[in-house]
Amino acid sequence: MRIVHLTIAMLVAVIAFAVPAQAVVKPKLPISQEFRKIDNVIIGKITGIDAERRLVSADVTEVLKGKAAAQQMRVQIVQPADLLKAVVVGEPVVVFARNNGAASIHLADTWFASQPLANVPMAWRTVQEGTVMRLGFPGRTSALVRVVHDLAAGRFALLEEVADPFAGEIKAIAKLNISKPTFLLAGDFTGDGKTDLLAGSPDGAKLFVNGGSGFEDATEAWGLKGAGGSRACYDSAIGCLLLGAKVLTNDGKKFSPAGEVDLPADLLAVAIVRSPADSKPQVLAVTTAGQVLTFESPAAGQTQWTKKTGPALWKNDAATPPIAAAIGNFAEDGSAAIVVLREAEITRYALDGKTPPADFTRLTGDRLGVYDKEGRGFKGSAVLAMDVNGDGNLDFVIVHEGGGMVLINRGYGAFFVSVAGAKAISPSAGKKPPFTLTSGAPCAGAKLRPEGPPDLLVLSADGQLYDVPSRAPAEPATP
């Protein structure tokens, strides 16, 4: 085995690059704060729509706080004029009402600032869209129902404040015996609690096991000699690796073949997960044309995984092709969904195709132009799904020559936007990083410290491994 030794100088200060001080991202009005101070929180179910009077009727189904003055509520939608078309009988409505009658109402996936109708209990007229409330929670009405239920039950899990990521010093921590790497995957493959690395190259994949004092090239010992592929993904919970089109299982000592999947040539994103049906490994893939493919584990004695064709999530439009995408726990209920990056848009799609796509405003509460003021877009961006704040949710990192942004997963399908986090690792940083993140750059999130969130690891063309802490660490990284 070839061992890459890490000297004290490399760990502490061989190459250090200062980045901007860490700041905090939070909404102007957190939804939990509004829940605490509001007098009444009521959930209803839409029962009727009077298009002529622009009136929506709903039965009260739950009172989570305060009281309801009647068993039926009415909402007159004045503006926007076309929203009434989006109202659906049977869908929920959520009301945050003050005792003086003023209310913030969420229906048809939209927040409204509303005033009471005179002499009619539980009746309001919408005044304008509630932009401040939308920043507190930008998601759909069905997701808001889960939010207020969890608030009432004391198990609230919506992230309402987070530090900008990548605020630590960038350091070179190792030199790996690999040239022109094509991908980087980090994980605890040996089960000893330390981060190991799998990197691809034109000469094949290499596995570097963390020996404590450095990374040992254990490619052959772990059964990966001659293995290759342009990408890889791993699920540590089921010990399953997808390397190119080959599936391998990990027994803690080596990887063993477990069949192959017939991945399409126009593959956009892929992930290996635990099947919700039988807990067996399952491969999820989405093509550039938006076609969902699911590969089920083969029967005993078989090697080919069974392919099932799912829905087409979008129409193949040559004018707006996907640049990159990632599959992760991005859905409103925490299940797998795909976030797709295009030159001028970011969109989340449910993999079953049953939930409408969520655009940037639905995800964050704001317009994209608020953060991309010059209209640069995302051409040439590097994209990575990693957990930047250590809460167990995958976040969506976008970096380009002008900066980029990090979409930080708040849970319930909502996201914060950190521009400072992306800028710190882009060529536009105050002090330029020693690497350039472009489309397809080999990088990965990795847990290098007992405390704190995962770091970002970047592997350069000559095998130099850089560590970008998400926050300024109180202790050195222990790769």
C-alpha cells in the first residue's frame, strides 16, 4: 500500500487562505415566532368556490391555538385576480388570526395579508400577498399544515437560522496518488468513524482508506482494482456503492459485485437509496429529458437490476437544458426529490411527478433576481449536494466564477440562500482559493471533526486535497 503522510505543517498551516467572517442567514419573521404570538391558528378544508363573488368556503377541521368563532370560514380573494383558478376543493387552508380580526391566510399555496369582512364571523378579504410571511415559510399549504402541527406538538424542525457556510480557512491537507481526478466521494467505508475517499480518474477509480496519519491507497485490497466510471454514489446506511454502472456491496473489509444497472447515456443525476417498499438497495436515476428510472435489486442468483420507467418530470426543451442536478432529501416530507439547475432557474421536482414543480420563489420565498442582481445565471457552475450545517439534510451548493449561492435545506421543502458561502470558495472571493470549482469538479462533503458540520473537500488535478471548513474550527481536521 502507498501511504500519503500528513505532516503537522500540512495539517496546520502549509497553505492557509483567509475567507470572510461568518454571518447568519435568517428570515425577517420566523414562522415559529409568529405562531407563538398569534392569537388563533386554525386549519380548514376547502368545500366550495363561488367564482362570481371570488369567495372560497372552508370547513374548520382543527384549532391548534385559540378558538374559532364559527365552524365555517370564508375568504374573498381580491388579488391576484388569477389565483382563484388555483384553488381546489378538498385542499387545506391555514389561518393565523388576531383577535382584532386581521389575519395571515395560506391557501392555494400562497400567503395573504387579510382583513375581516364586517359583521361576518370567520370571514376575510385578501388585501395583498404576504411577502414577509412567505420568507418565513415559502412552501405549499400542505407542508405548512405539517409545520403548524409540529409547532403545536413541540417537535418543530424547520431551520430558522443558520450561519453562512465555508467560513473557515482553506488548507491543503494531503497529496493523493492520483492524476486528473474526475470525481470525489467521501464516506466511512471501513466503519471506524473516519472519513475515507474514493476518487475517479482516466486510469480507474482509487480508494484511499484513512489510516489516522494519512490516506492509504487500498484500491486492490478492497476489490476495486480495475474498477472505473465517470461518477459514484454511496449509501452508508445500506453499505451500497454505485460505481459507474456497477453496484457493489460493502462488508466492512472489501467491496463485492452486486450486479449492474442499465444507466442511460443521457444521465443527469443518480442516487442509491433504501427502497421504501422492502428496504433493499434501489437506484434512482433521472435523464436530461426528465425521465425517471428506478432500478430494483435483482433476485437471488441474478446480476441485472430490474429497470422500471417512471414519469417524465419535464418536457425536453433544447432552449433551457439542465446544467446539473442532484437527488436528495429535498421534498416537503423529507423524501427524495431532484433539484435541477438551469442557466436561469433552479427547480425542484417530485420523483413521482405528482407534486407540481417548485421554482426558486417556492423554495426560498424570494425572486432569483434578489440574489443574482446582474442576471449572470448559472452557466459553467459546479454543483454539489452536501450537508453544510450538520443537520442531516442535504444542501445544494452552486459555485461559478462570479460567486454562486448555497441553498440550505430548512426542512419541509424550504431553503435559505447563502451568497456569501458560495463566494468564499469561488474565484471572486476576497482572497482567491487555490482551486477553481467548475462543472464536474471533484469535490465532496466530509465529516472531519467530531464536532461541527461537514467540511468541503476539493481534489485538484495533481492530487492535492484541500479542506474547506464550513465554519472556523475549534480543533484541526483529522482526515
